[in-house]
Amino acid sequence: MAFRDDHHQDLLRGKCIKPEILRAIEQSRLVIFSKNYASSTWCLEEVAKAVECKDVHEGSVIPIFHRVDPSDIWKLRENFGIAFAKTEEAYLGDKSDIKKWKDAVSKVASLAEIELKGDLVGLHSRVANVVECLCLDKSDVCSIGIRGMGGIGKTTVARAIYDKIRGQFDDGCCFLANVREISKKNGLVYLQNQFLGDILLDDNLRIRDDHRGANMIKERLQHKKVLVILDDVDEREKLEKLAGGFDWFGCGTRIIITTRNEHLLLQYGVNSINKVEELSFGEALQLFCLKAFRSNHPPAEFNELVKQVIGYDDGLPLALDVLGSFLACRSLMQWKSALARLKECPKGKIFDRLRLSYDGLQQKEKEIFLDIAYFFKGKEKSYVTEVLDNCGLYADIGIEVLVDKCLIQIVGNKLWMHDLLQEMAWEIVCQESPEEPGERSRVWFFKDGTGKVKAIVLPYGDYRTVRLNGESFTNMTNLRLLDVRAIHFSSGFKQLSNELRMLRWDNCSLKSFPPSFLPKNLVELHMQDSLLCSLWRGEKVGSKRLILRSCKALSQVHPSIGNLERLGLLDLGDCENIMGLPDSVGNLKSLKVLNLYGCSNIEELPESIGGLECLEELDISESAITHVPSNLTFLQNLKNYTFVLVKGGHKIFGGH
């Protein structure tokens, strides 16, 4: 039994729960968490009452997580944490209630037994097998490996184990997801910062290199009992730099590693290895039917077709998810057509079976899927939506379609997709021109490209000083996404596509852009540590974010910047040679964030800045500013600003 009510405003004013609600709580077993759950003080009071009435560890309270990550509830972060903070601020009752609610949601969320995803099929027995091998009652350090092919559900099993047992590790826990991919994109230092930060609940760690990071992990954790899960590890070096040995951790620590590579686990010396087996026919049938029919069994007329489709999925949960979602709500004739195509796919070629769902997308949805696979996996949904909307792709509805088709997921407001689906996307783009990368729509790197190239990214690890002919971009007239670093030109640079929506070119050697470069729909320009001396004149440019941090050669901001009506973020941090800001900055009516940290030659802010009614964040610390506008009313709007101390040690204005 579950319960609901509509008395949030009464409790916000400090009123008590009615007796009939209390009785409903006492009879209920389910607590259904959603991203907006914490917006309701009644919901929070109800879960606190449920914890008070029952022993949650005896199974009398069952948490269900609907499109929300249990760890976001446990740590009060992302959308759930934001909602809780707003409720806390608005609550007029006894403030001790706040702590009671925090403790209750954390306790119930730590159970994390059920999710409304269909992922439960076959999960319980697999989780139980691994938990048994962990020997949680013993005090020594223990590590186990979870191995299996891609798409088999290793991460799902590991996540369920993490959510089930993390409450037993008071010194800290960390689920380090997608180690293989994130290390390639951001490097080992990024992972080490995340790993240690999650366990110590410290977001201010600053690890500089992976050798020092390894030493810090050992120093800080060798006396702590922690739970560590390293997901999708592909190389021994990464294991050695994240969890190099059992002596890095305190007694009772448990380390779980998921990988496709059994030899890696043997090298590391895990205590045991658990293979995630394919779903049985009965389990596969149940999962597929949940996706295709929202039922455990198919309608009679689909019975034989369902059996044939399942026969092509080899018990892989990912394939069952994707194909079931693709075939949902389709006619019998369409099912037969899809089955005919499946029969053409070579046995064992998972990409061909997954592509069936991709081929059923509209063209704009295909473009969004490929862009996410190449450039935006792990990025904030709001940012990706903004960029892709400016590409004319109607990203809100497109992303929703991809979620419904199980081709992507939204986790903590970030976009994710399974690595097999990402690899399928790469293969699709590769097949556009198998022999000539410059003829493909998206490329990782390039020497010569054509008008077919829409996006270019240089992955982490390939960010090195590269020299190219300056004519490389001349024919790329449809280029809309460019994310590269440290590229230098051996000859003249004459042209860059005006279709660009995002341009990230850190360490760029250009002193200025070509005169013809006037991108009207540019969303973001990110040129950190570049040699730019000046930007274009802004009359015809539409950028929303300018990130020019540490551009040491930049000496002035041209008055035409005031024409960037859509500009929401201006980051000039550590641009130490900029002498001041023009009065036209006051025309940036959409500006929300202004960073002048370390601008040691800016001594005053223009009076016009007082009219920036949308400004929410301002940082002028470590700058030379000794004068602020006489009209300081704009400070009332700021959610986050940092004060600066002048030479006499007097505070100009306070910060938080």
C-alpha cells in the first residue's frame, strides 16, 4: 500500500498531520521518491513518521525511486537537494524538523531496493550472490570483481549492491562510474579528485598529478572503513592509481570492480570473481514485455513474435530494453517487419540489433543521438539543449524521445548512454565514409575536412601541440561544434565556419579571428589560456557565454561587447592585462555571471554596471578594484559574490 496527500501548505505553516493521514502512514509500506519529493513538507513529514513507526531494515518500508538517483537523495544533491534546500528556507515550523527529515530520507534512501525502471528482473539473485561473497561480517579488506560482456548489466548489479550496503560504511562510500570513458575524456587526476572528494565529502580537493593523487588517497583512507566501487575499468594503471593495494584502506573496506576483462581482475588480485550471466528465457521474457507492453506477459497474438525477438537478444538486458522500447505500441505488421530485419543481422552482432531502434528515429533525433554520443555524454541537459536548439534540432522533445526509446538516460540532470550504444553511434558515423574521415559528419581529429563535417572534437589525451595547415577549415562551411586544444598553424588561417554554435579552443595560438568570422548563433566561446589580443566586434555575434580566462595578451574589452544582448556569462578571470571594462557592459541586460578574479589592472567598475538587474554572481577577488559604482542596488540581486580588500585593508563590500 502507498499513500499520498495534498496538504503541503498546511505543514509549511507548521500545522500537524491529521489523524487519518497518520493512520495511512502506519499502514503504508512504500515510499516513492521523485526529483520533486522534497518540495513537499508533507512528504518529508510522512517519511519521517514512517521511519518512526517501523523498523525500516526489516523490510516494512520499501523505497521506490522514480527517475531519481538514490545517491542524490542520500547526499541531498542535484534536483532533490535543491528542492530540499528551498523547503528548508521556506519552512516556518520547528527547525529541529529539518534534521529529522534529513535523517529519515537518508535512512530510507539507503535501502534503495526498488526502482521504477524494469531493471529489477533477475537483479535480486545476482545481487545476493555478490553480497554473499563480500563477507561483510569480516574485518579484513576484501575486493571482488564483477565481469561480463557489454550490455549484460554489470553496472546495474554494482549500483544495486552499492545502494543496498553503503549504510554499513560510516567512513565514506564512492561509486566511481564509467572509469574507462571518463579517464579518456578528463584524465586520472579528475577521477582521483572525484573519488577522494566523494568519500571525504570535500569538493575543494586540488590534486595536481596522478602520482600525488595516489599518495593522497592512501594517506587519507588507510585508516577508514569505506565502500569503493570502480565501474567499467579497462586498464591496470587506473586501478593502481585509484585503489593501488589493500593497505591503502582501513579494516572492513570493500572494493568492487566491474570490467569486461577478467585478466585485469586476476592481475589486481581480487578475492573472488563473479560473472554476470545472461538472463534466462523467463527473465528475458519478463523484461522485454515490461518494455514493450508494460506487462509481464505479451498479448496472445504477439506471443510467437515475442519469443522469436527474444531469441535474437541473447539474454542481454540492454538489447531487450532498447528493442522492447522500440516495438512498444507498434502494430502486428510492424513487428513482423522488424523481425524480418533482425533475421538479417549476423548472430552475435549486437550493434546491428541495436541499430534497429536508431533507424526508427526522425532525422533530427538521429542528429541529437549522434551529437550526444560524440560530444555531450555526461554534460548538463540544460547546456546541451541550449546548444542543440541553436542548431535547429528542437532538443527538448528530441531528448525526451531518446529517453523513451532507452537510447539515453538522464542521471542527475546529465545525459548518459550505455557505452555499447555510444560505440554503435561511432560505427554509424564511421560508415558514412570508411576510408576518408574528412567526409564524415563528425570526427575525433582531422587534417583535411569537407563541407560534410559538422563537428570536431579532440579527446582527452590527444590534447597536444599539433601543427596544421591553416587552410584545414576553409571547406568546413557547415561546422557547428568545435572542441580542440593547442592547435597551431603552419600557414595562414583565413576562415572559420559562421555556423558554429560551440567553439572551445584552449591554448589557441591565434591573436585574432579572421574578419569574416561573425557567428550569429554562437552559444559558447571558450578560449582559456589563449593568445588572443582582441575579439571580433560584437555587432553581429550572438554568444551567450564568453570564457576567456587567463588570456594574458588580452588588454582591452571592446565597447561593442555591449551589443551581445544574449550574453549571460562573461569570464575574464586572471586576464591580468585588461585595463578596465567599457561603459557598454551596462547594456548586457542578460548577464548573470561576471568573473573578474585576478584582474590585477582593473581598478574600478563602470557606473553602468549598477543597471545589471539579472546579475547573480560577481567575483572581483584578487583584482585591483578600489572603486565600485555609487549605485549598489544591483548587489541585492546577487546570489553569490566575493568581496575584495583594498590597500588599506578595508572591505569594499561583503561576500558569501
